[in-house]
Amino acid sequence: MIAAFAMRGRLQAVVAATLFVLLALLFPPAVIASTAIAALVTLRLGVRPGLEVILLSTLVLGVLGMGLFGTPSLAGVSLVVWLPVWVLAVVLRYSQSLSLTVQLALLMGLVPLVLEFFFFSGPEGWGELLGPLKESLEKSQVLPPEQIAEVMAWLALWLTAFMAGGLFLQTCLGLFLARSWQAKLYNPGGFREEFHALRVSKPLTYSATLLLLALFLAGGDQWPLVRVAAVVLIVIFFLQGLAVMHSLLAASKAGEGWMFGVYALLLFALPYMTMTLAATGFVDAWWNLRKAGQKGRPNDAGNAGDDD
């Protein structure tokens, strides 16, 4: 098992984290496993060991990058990806609250916004980077010129928000994977209980409601912070919706089959299922669907999820 190998020692953790970054060059989702290794070491051994693994892995990747590509940029990118997960692992280690940690992770969404402000001077800067895509669409003639211009303008406007949502989701998935590895090695079933209980706080729910209303009813997409906040909030409610589905189906004999169907739909109908689960998470934040579901179960099924 990857986690067991990484926990054998500092060297093994560095090797595993580095190899997954290299694998991510061919299969990008592998970077999540790399961040999970750094988070696992932090969760289990402490702040300093986790940071040491990150810094040593960065050094190794810098040397490899210079040898293979003539640039150490791979090390810099990896460090930017590892550090947010390490910070969250530190928070989770001391708070022991997955819900609190995930909500604090929302601040990660500000990173792309800061980058846009300092390096790209707003959506116009992204428009320049999207130039090759625009040329490709014009050559293929799949859309009329006026529609291509509209698509490019829309992408430039929302690209930072999508990057923020992607960074937030990737960071949370790395943390979840690390926590699940920790549970399998040292506390079987612990992560399942934590994930089933994942829930956004009421103050954040109220704030999210006002912000989403501003976005959809008052044309709040003119404000960069509102765009970024809207996307990361949709992602966090998506994660809560997924937790709701796992929790409600945990006591059902057909639960595993239904969850397989949910993930299959996520694979083949990603936009629709993402918004459906986000809506489920949003409703749960107001009315606690999991509590209502438990009330409707027979008494002998009420604790079915407690033996995870």
C-alpha cells in the first residue's frame, strides 16, 4: 500500500511524493496522491516532518527538472501545490475537525485572485493567454466569429474563478485521501465517520446564500471576488452533497450499488451531477437531510453507519 510505504520513513515518503509528481506529468490526477503523502506525514508525525518531506521532495524535483527539462520550474509548481495541503493538514491535526478545516480551505480560492491582480491585470490579461485557443477555434470554424468572441470574453472573465475552484477541490481531495489512508493504517473507519458528518456552518450558509443571490439576481459577476467565491462555494456544497449521499446510503443494503451509480454519473454527466450534488449540499446546510433520513429509518438501522 502506498501509505504504508510512505510511512516507513522520511526517504520513502520523499520518493513516493516525487514519483507521483512525475506521474502527474502524464496523468494529472496523480498529483492528488502526491499531496496526500505530504498531508499524511503531517497528520501522523507532525508539522515539521511534513514540511521536511515537502522541502526535500522540492529539492529532488528541482534537480530532476534541471536534468530532464533544463529548468527547476517543476519544483516551484509542486511546492505551490503541496503547501496548501500541508497547511490544512496542520489545521486538521490540531482541530480534529474536518468540517472546520474544509471551510478554512475556502481561503485557498483567493490565491488565483491575487495572481490575477498582480500578474495578469484582470480578465484582459487572461484574454491574451487565451489567444492560441481563439486562433484554433477560428481556424476550425466550429463557431461563428461573433460567438467565438463571446466565448473568449466569458472564459477570460471566469477563468480565475474556475482555477480557484479547481485548486480548492484538489486541495480538499488530497486532504481527504491522506485522512482516509491514516484511518486505514491507524483508525479503521475513522475517516468515513468524519466524511459522513461533513457540514458547512450556518454563518457560512447565510453568507453563501446572500452571495449567490447577488450573483444570479443582481448581476454580481462584475465583481471578481464574487465570481471566485461563487465557484468555491459551489465546490464546497458539492462535497457536502457527496457526504450526504454517502451518509444516507451507508445503512442501506443497496448503498454501495447506488453510490457506484452516483460516481458513474459524475464520470459521464459531470456538470449535471456536480450541480445536483451542490444543490443537495446546499439544502442539507439549511434542513439537515441526514438527520431527517435517520428519523425515517427503523430503529435497528439507525446506527448502521456507526460501525464504519
